[in-house]
Amino acid sequence: MEIMLIAVVSPVIRCEWQLENWQVALVTTMVFFGYMVFSILFGLLADRYGRWKILLISFLWGAYFSLLTSFSPSYIWFVFLRTMVGCGVSGHAQGLIIKTEFLPTKYRGYMLPLSQVFWLAGSLLIIGLASVVIPTIGWRWLIRIASIPGIILILAFKFIPESARFNVSTGNTQAALATLQRIAKMNRSVMPEGTLVEPILEKRGRFADLLDAKYLRTTLQIWVIWLGISFAYYGVILASAELLERDLVCGSRSEAEVVVTVMDTEESQSPCHCHMFAPSDYRTMIISTIGEIALNPVNILGINFLGRRLSLSITMSCTALFFLLLNICTSSAGLIGFLFMLRALVAANFNTIYIYTAEVYPTMMRALGMGTSGSLCRIGAMVAPFISQVLMSASFLGALCLFSSVCVICAISAFTLPIETKGRALQIQVSILKIWMVPL
């Protein structure tokens, strides 16, 4: 909800504060700048002090600054407070780390992609709310309402355990055992007899380990893929908003343009392109957003049967193709179809790379590996607004070719990744160790 919020609020703040294209793009860029900086920091802290603590701090931080954003007195304050929200949201990835470290190997490829359902639900909810709230009580109330789920979810932390794998790696075996016993009780099962034994990992969350000879090539290629996927994902979201707002569809006219044509000459020629979303535009955004879940079953099958690398390479190649297809002169229905498939493909890309990154690194640097990858990918997210909201206005085909080229590079990088994690147990440290129960 917090990420999708920018796409639906952008046309409104553009009108309210008479913003230029680059000023609207700067809002999204600064959100991801905050995400980029704090993603590494939160990853580093999570590997040293625990996933649960960092996840809680990030939720408190994000909810607080999101609420403050609704009281922004000016554009500058709006940019600053949304940047702070981006800082908080960057820590939410620790939830996926906790989930990954609890899931058995054979279920990770099925359960982790299902998380996309909740991302989809948040996106649909914010678009639906925007279509009702913005025309009636304004964008400030939309932000206030959107911050409510984040506040409520803080109460759910009572039911979220710290990762047992993390506790074992720090020598806190009693806490790990308590968590496992609680799980056994919930499943009406019993713990194996014996004592939990594992060497304590003193050196955790070190950047040097990411660039260790064993992981150097993997790390560099993962960074390239994350950057490209993020660039394509947010490029699609923002481009869809721009296509609707500016009516770039060949041979069609949106309701927004009809409204603008009856406005006075001075306002209609405003360089700020003050076009508000019409109801049909919100419907188009909802339909294209639903596309994010459309390929989920196929994505799950690909991940589990073709493997993470080949599956990602195929979906990235298809993403490149559909970016180019956007240049075809088509109707509104055709545009919706292309956007639908693009959203489905970019969501599948994110699903796969999230799973791969969480699986390929050992426990001692898993959160840092995810954090640095998430940080690097925000560079792509920071550049995307200027391509989707600025370059696309000057050269539509040029912007599409750039998006497509980046996707091709990512497809090649995914295909040549040195490690396949399909069916691979989570690693403990760089030199593989195992957790075992020593008979009493």
C-alpha cells in the first residue's frame, strides 16, 4: 500500500503544488533513496541483533512517518516525510527472511510466491480507496487511512517468533528450543530427543563474506538482476499511470482529457499536465494490477520444476518482449492487455529473485545479502520515475527500448548464475555446517 500510494497520489499533488515532471518523479526517487540507504543498515543489524527486532522497528518507523505525511504543509515536507517512510519500509524484508528460515526446503518454492497475494491485496486496496477517497475528502485522508493497516499489524508481532536459525547461530539455543517446542505443540507433535548443538558464529553480517570467493560472482550477478527487476517493476507501475494520465494510448481518449478540454485555455496548456484520474483510469489500474497474480501458478510450477535460474531467465525475456509491444498502436483494451501481462511478468520476476536470494546465502549473512540486494535494486527504482515520467514524454520508443534492454541483460545474468538453489537446504555459514540433535 505504501509503495503503490505514490502512483495514485502523484496526479493530485502535481495539481495542488503545480509541480513539473521532474518534481513528481523526485518524490518516488527519494522514497527509494531512503529505502536504499536503510536496507543495508537494517540487513546488517538483523544479522547481528535479530530479524524480529528490526522488523518491529521498521513497522513502527514506517507507520509513524506515513501518518505524518498526511499533514505535509508543502512539497518539500512531503518529499522528506515520504523519504522517511521509504527508510522504514526497507526493513519489511526481514519478514520474508524469518519465513524462509522456518520453511522446509520442499515447501519454500510453493509458499514464498504466495506472499505475492498480500502484495496484490495491498495494491488493489490502495487503488480502490483512492478512487473513492481522493475525489471526496482528498489525498491527505487517503494517506491517513492507508497508514491504519501498518499500525494494526504492529499488534501481530506478539505472534511472530524470532528465527530459530538466527538464535542457534548466536548461541541462544534455549530460545530456539522454546520456539521449536511451541511449534511442536501447535502441530500436536513432539520434539526429537537430544540436545541442540551448533557452533556459535561470532562473525555475522560482514560485507567481506558477500564478496568471498565462493559467493563473489553470485553476489554481483544478483545485484545486477535486482537492480534491473526493480527498474522494470516500478517502471511498469509508473508508466501505466503516465499512459493513463497523459492519454498516450493510440487512438483513444480518456475521460480525464475530455474534462481538460473544457477547462480554460491557460490551465489546459499548463506545463504541469494537471490531469486528474477518471473512474475508468482507476478501473484500468485495478485490472492491470490483478495481473500480478495471474502468472503466480505458472511461476510456482516454473520455480519448482525448471529451477530458480531458468524460470527467472524466461520471465525476464518475456518482460523485455512485452515492453516493446507497448509501442504498438492499439486501443485501450489492447493497452490494458499489455499492462496486465507486464505486471504479471514483473511480479513473477520479483517472486523468483526474492526466493533465490533468501536461499543462496547462509544464515550468518542472509539478512545482509537480502539487504544489500534490496538496496542496490532501489537504484533501479530511483531511476525508473525519470524514465517513465520524463523520458517517456520526450521519446516513448526510447524509454521502452531502455526498459527492454535492461530486462535482456537480467535474463542473461539469471541464466548464468553459478548456483541453483532448487531442492538445496539452507546453508549455515560459508563452510557448510549442519544443525543436529546429539543423543543424550
